[in-house]
Amino acid sequence: MKTILLMILSTLAVASAELINIDWSQVKPIEEFDHYWARIPKEWQFLRKLTPSRRITGGWAAAPGQFPYQIALLSHFAGATGLCGATVLTDYYILTAAHCVQNAQGGIAIIGAHDRTANEPSQQFLPFEASGIRIHEGYIPTNMRNDIAVVRMNSLIIFSNRIQPVRIPNSIDTRDFAGLTGTVSGFGRTSDSSTAESAVIRFASNPIMAEADCLARWDNNANIIQPQNICLSGEGGRSPCNGDSGGPLTVAEDGRSLQVGIISFGSAAGCSIGMPSVHVRITHFRQWIVDNSDLV
């Protein structure tokens, strides 16, 4: 009976993907919304009008199924839809950045996609409501403190070879992961001049930095870089960028991916200039994640 039920649920999930028709021309990266830029100091607002590199810069196209926890997250706001990344946390909950769902009226999580614009059998399009969004109670948009959220899907996520929950560090893991190779993934824009985000998942890898080294690159601004953050080197112009927010920063452990960060922000001057990207440190927020989801 359980097997039959799972088959029915899987069929319904695939069917839901076929019934949802997304006008991708109306979807834009979360970084282009007013509420995202409202956090930036006035003296930096001119940077919004520049056209920096907007992509997983210096990266590569992923193989199908390489990142089975990756989500293309579409958050609905008044009159517009924003694109972010997210990860599968459990069979009902997903993990993302607070700024990706702040003020959202609901949305859709595209799960199991290699090419998010194609009708792939592996895809599940699962809706969520505003009531399912749980943003950290200490979230501060002006400097991205506590930039973390979990979202409960309206229906069950069906696991498959293309859809699997991400692993996060256990409760006694105190590592800072500095020196390890970190990997970011997402559907961000693919070139400096492109006006469309990548259809397929892309990824890039670089060393994870020690907090002191990252702080130095950010002009020793302790209001921006804190112990709750984890930084990825921007060496070689490799970096997450517009449309990648909320997605995972992972390291390899025992042949599998371990999510150690959530893509939060980078330099407003551009993504390929070599500045470290800044992420939410999972170990800092692990208990909050457990308290606000069904993760055990």
C-alpha cells in the first residue's frame, strides 16, 4: 500500500509540473527588487545603475543530477516574481535566505530540475504560501544579519535520484571549514551582457576563507562580516551572483555534499571582481533550523 501511495504522489507531483506555465520573461533575480536595495547605504545606491557581471562567474554547467538538493525558488511579490536558490531540507521544508522570501505572498519551488525551463520528468513544481515562510526573527535587512529562512511546502517532496535532501553539519560540528574547497551552485545569469538567467544549473568552486582574511577584504567592517558568516574566495572571478541568492555553499565530505552556507551577498560593485562572497554559516544557525522545521 505504501509503495502504491508513493507512486500516486509521485505521479501527481510530475503532473503538477506540466500544469504550471511559467512566463520566464516576467521572472527577475531577487537582487533587482526595491526591497533588496533598500538595505544598501545611500552612498552606494549608484551601483544599482551599473551593469556588473551577473552569473555563477567563472563556473561550469552541472551534470544532470549533480546537485539533487538544488531548488529554483520563485517568490511572488506584488506584480512580480523573484528568482533565488534554495535547498531541499526535508520532505516538506526547504532552506533559503531571508531576503529571498521577505514580503513574499507565496511562490513555487522547482525541485529536481537540471534545465528549469524544460519539461523534465524529474521536476516537481511545489507551491508554498506566505503562512509557510519562517524568517529568522532577528533578520536585519540593512546589513543582512540572520539572513536565513525555512519554507514549508504545501505538499510532500517526493525523493528520487534527482531529488534528495541536503546534508548539514551535526550539532557538535564546530569547524570553520577554512581552507576547504567550497562549491556554490544556482541558476544565476550567464554573462555580463545577458538579460536572462541560466536555464541549467551552474557551479563554481574556490577555497573557503578564514573569518579574519574575509574581514580584511571587506575593509575590516565588522558590521558586515561576523562569526555568523562564512566566506568563499572570489579568486579567478569565480563567484555566485544575481539569481543565486539563497542557494547552497557546500564542501565535499565522505564523497557527498555537506551544506555549510547559504548564499547571502557579495560586492555591489560586481561579482567577478574577485571579492569574497558572503554566506550564512549553517553551524551558527543549526538549532534555529531544527526549531523552525521538522528536521531532527
